[in-house]
Amino acid sequence: MIWELRKTGLQAEAERPISVYYDGQLVGAFTADLLVNDRLEFKKKFRVRKQESVSL
């Protein structure tokens, strides 16, 4: 996906470390999956559990 974004002229980076600040203080850090034109792109990840049917 990075290559396709770059081919269209966008600036794209994967796995970029990001420092997180609150009220001027460093409060943490994480690694961004994808940055496009210096904006964070994210997707919500979730798991679906199989629900079992129970007959009574």
C-alpha cells in the first residue's frame, strides 16, 4: 500500500515512532501503522468471537 500511495504523489511512511504529549509533557509513545502526508491513518482492529447456539 505504501508504494501505491507514493506513486500518486503522497508522502507515506509505515511503522513510524510517535511521541505523545499532553499539556506540554511527554506521556508516552507508540508506533504508527501508517502516516500519509504527516497525518495519522488508523483502523479499528477488533476480534469477532464465534457465538455458539444452545438448544434447550
